[in-house]
Amino acid sequence: MITSAPLVAVLTGAGISTDSGIPDYRGPHGVWREDPDAEKLVTYEYYMNDPEIRRRAWQVRRRGGLLGAEPNGAHRAIADLSRSGVPVRVLTQNVDGLHQRAGLPARKVLELHGSALETVCTGCGDRGPMDAALARVEAGEADPRCLPCGGVLKPATVMFGQHLDPVVLADAVAVTKACQVFFAVGSTLQVHPAAGLAGLAAGAGARLVVVNAEPTPYDDVADEVVREPIGTALPRLLSQVREAAEG
């Protein structure tokens, strides 16, 4: 095992999962560009106060196919780098769980925006599997409620208007300050505080590599900006990291 390799942090956004069939949000054909009202479905105030918004949101989840998505080559490349002995931590804005499904241990993944694979009750905090809630929707419940208390159920994700988990964010900041290489992959780097981690890494002396189809606010401070498709670019870049660590 490699013991002297640099710590590699990988911030991932929606762009890394598009090859797995999960659409992004702000890209040229992103969900919110094609349907601006869709953003209301993930805005806490709208979700909590409008039953119709909740009903639409459950139908979007039911049809979305996220639970059946498979990791792609970019997810697997990160897991392969970790298995090679290079210290890797993923700081993800995604809620799809694909890094873990690709083989990266859960302890190495910080889910900044939570997980869509679970539900949480906004009343009592009870958590459960998303597939169980979707089965209830399939059976005819338009707006399934918490079984223990009757409260409003939502995905265990951080919606607009909610704060990130302070423990998860603190861990992400610590990793960012400690890493020697920081990749920002498939993120527009516009949603804070997650986006600010790229600038924090550069300020702490890490090599910052931005891999994204569209320009980001942090391109000017990056050591390298890559516009190639993520599915081919990231495996190549991580292979270079592994070779450098082994050399």
C-alpha cells in the first residue's frame, strides 16, 4: 500500500452523474433551464406549504429512475484510485449514492447535500428507505405521510432554504484544508457553501483542477481547467495521480 501519497479531495457535482442517466440542473439542457418551476420542488418553503408541490415532487421521484441508476466510469475511477492506496475523500453535492455503489467506502464520502435514497420526517425526524415511500406512491398515496407521527415526509436531502449539516460541512472544510490535490468535477461551483471549497483549497496551497463543461467562477484560480467529457477526462487525470504516487 502507498503510505506517502498526497491526500486527494474530489468535489463532485451533477455533471459526474449525467453519464448514469441522471440529468444535471444548470447545464445547457439542465432540469431548471428547461423547467424553471422545477426548482420549487426542491425549495423547502414551497415544499412544506403547498401540497400540490409535494404531489408533483413525489411523481418526479417516482418517474426519475434515480434509485436504479448505475455508477459510470468516472465514479469507478475514483473508487479505483482509493483502492490503489492513494488517500481519497469525496465531497459530493450529489444525492444519488453512486460513489458508494461504485465501491468507495461510505466513510470516504461526505454527502454535502444529503441523500435521496432515504426519507426523513420533518416532524419527528424518523428516517426510512426512499423505495418504501415510492412504493406507497405507486399504491395510490399522492402525498405519503410519516407513519409514526403523520408529519410531512421529504427526501433526506438539503433543499433550498435549509442549512447544510454543520458536522458534514466542518469535515469537508478540514479535508479541503489538508489535501494536496483538489478536483472540482461536474460542478458549476455556484451553490454555496459547497462551491467555496474550491477557493478554500486553492488558498490553502492545494493544486486545483476544475473539470467541467461550462466555465466556473473558480477557473481563474485553478491550476488546470479541463473541458473534456468527464467520463474520459477524470479516469485519465486520476491515473496520472496514481502513477505519480507510485513513482
